[in-house]
Amino acid sequence: MSGSDVEGGEGSVPMPAADALSQHLCRRVRDLRKARGWSLEQLAAASGVSRSMLSQVERNEANPTLAVTFRIAQAFGMSLSDLLETPGAQSSIQVIRGADRAYVFRSDPDCEIRTLSPLNREKDVEFYEILLRPGGALRSAPHFAGTHEYLTVQKGKVRVESGGDQDELNPGDSASYRADVPHAIVNAGRSEALIYLVDIYR
């Protein structure tokens, strides 16, 4: 699968009730910026994220998308794991709430991708929920050698393409295929398709 920045502004939603991750992120970004002696304008220039968005993040008034959070981490020379690490976290259970838009990796008229994997851990397995609207497709360039994808269709009808092979899947069907060649997941039906996808990197 391949990521894409969220279209339509910088991809945030108002947060009537902040969760623990967003509270940590707002403090983390503010503390890192001040430790470097940067203004909001300087962080905006380094990250490519607007000053107004950064200000909202620091005040915990917006929940940034994965793409925005990644650009902020890059500006500090950090990985997502380092930026989102929560020191002293006591619970061994990490919950990703269904309404938490921070985990929406991509959203456009054809496709929405939500990561179901924790963002603050380095991993060789990634778990996604994909919503393909009628006519939508998720086309990806080859991943690292040995990468495989495992897909299950929850609803709708999809066509899976891997290299020169393809097959159609209906609700309840699963497939595994090489993802180190050009590959695609295509909505082959007339209604929305909901898919769960696991990427395993070797």
C-alpha cells in the first residue's frame, strides 16, 4: 500500500474531547519547539505545516492527521515513534478509537485509509482499514523485497492485482499476494468496499 497526504487543507478536525495521545502531542511539539528556540514561523518553514495548524496543535484544538504529524516529526529530525513516545505510560493496552481522525492516513473522494496500528512503535507489520468508494482504487509501487499483503473483504467487491496476476474477492474472502511488485486494490462493484489489510515487511 502507499501513503498519500490528506487532501483538502491540512487534514484536521475539531476536538471536543482530547484523548491522551493528542494531549501528549500538543505538549511534545510545544516543548520541542521551545527547546530549539524556534518560533511557530520557523517550525512552519521547517515542516511545511502552516503556522495556524501548528498553533492549533500546540493548543490542543486540532487533531492532526498522520501526514501532518509525520512532517512535524521530520522537522525535528525524529521518527514518528520518537515524537509520539509517551514516557511513563503505565497501561500495556493501546487503544485506537474509531472516531480518532489522527489515524486517518489518507482521505480523498475515492479512498480513505485508516491505520489500525499504533503510531509510536517501530514495526514490520502494519494493519489498515480501507474504504474504497465506487470506482476507487489504491495503486501502489513495489515495497521492499519480500513484502506481502494479506487482505480480507468486509463488504463490497474488489479486484486484487499483483504483478501480472489478478483475482476478484467478495465479502468474507481473503487473499495474500506479493507487494514487492506493482499492486493494486480496485473497487469492482457499484457500492463502497470495506477492506482490512495487513502489510508484512521482511
